[in-house]
Amino acid sequence: MELKIELPEDLIIPPLDEFSYACNGEITNVKCDAVIYRDEDKIIATPYDIIYSISLENLTKNKTRGRKYNRWTSYISKYKLSIEPIEFSTILKTGAIITIFADGIDINGTFGDVVIKEFKISGIKNCEEIINTLKDINPRLIVIKKESFVFTISAYKVAYIDKNLQSAMKEFLGYKRMECEKLVIKNNTRICYISS
């Protein structure tokens, strides 16, 4: 089942490879004229890091140094980034590792920044219970990958998109983003099941 781009933010979640292409109504790794370039910058935190740091400002201070620290303090200020109380609670309940991406995106010469939050959990328990907990943070997309008894769940929400970039992204509405074995839509969250 095809997962299609219905909102501009659907183009960038899950995060794209460094180079992606828009060909024949699909976002792919196969080269063609429409190029999407991604310049990745990220910070990763475990539940322990979140408890220890409490805020994104403290997390940045604890996890980065030098130029990366300067970049991340700038992102936090410019894009008004934080770890929201419901996100904090969800990370503790599920044991999720949070990755915050502050990426530069270039779509055929239109450049801008995007910020994506990814909450990732691996385990062998009942994944439906975890999915229900993750829905509290209002992710736009949840991807579940199952391999025999083990699963990995990644929930994505977009925290920021530059306005000029958002306009360029509208060009890809209706494009296929990825293939799902099963696709469930609940409220504004799309849940994509993939088997390995």
C-alpha cells in the first residue's frame, strides 16, 4: 500500500537520504531531474539523558561542544524548540530514544531549514500498546518494522519548516513516499506497518 504525500511535511518524514529524487510521481534514490538534497544535523538522547537534562537547553549543553553547541543553541532560540511535557512523559513511559534533526533542505535550488523529532523504540512486547502511548504526542507518521518477534517503532513529528521551503514542497503532493504492508490512519496520524 502506497504512503503518499498529503501535506508538505510528508515529504521529509521519515528523514530523506542525503540525495533523493522526485521521479514519475515517486520520491526515490534513482537519479532524475528533480533533486532533493538534505544536509543533516542531529542530536540524540536516551531517556536517562532526558531525565538528567530536563530541558533541551541543558541537553544541548550536556551533549554538544564547540561549533555544534553554538549551532544547536541557535536552533533552539530561532525555532523555539523544546521537549514538550507530553513528549517528556512519553519518552519515560516508552523508553524511547529521541533524535532531533535540524536539517537544511535544498529542493531544486530552494533552500530552507526543517526540524523533525523522531521517537524510536525497539522491543518484543505488545507494540500496539506503545503505538497508543505514542499517539499522545500527535506524530504525523508512525512506522512499525517487524522482524519475527522483534519490532522497531519510529514516530515522527515536524516541529518547524521554513515557509519558502513549504511552498516548494507542495509541488510533491500526491507523490508516493514509501510502501507500507498495512496503512492505518487515526486522526492526523498515519501508521505504516512494514515487515522485514
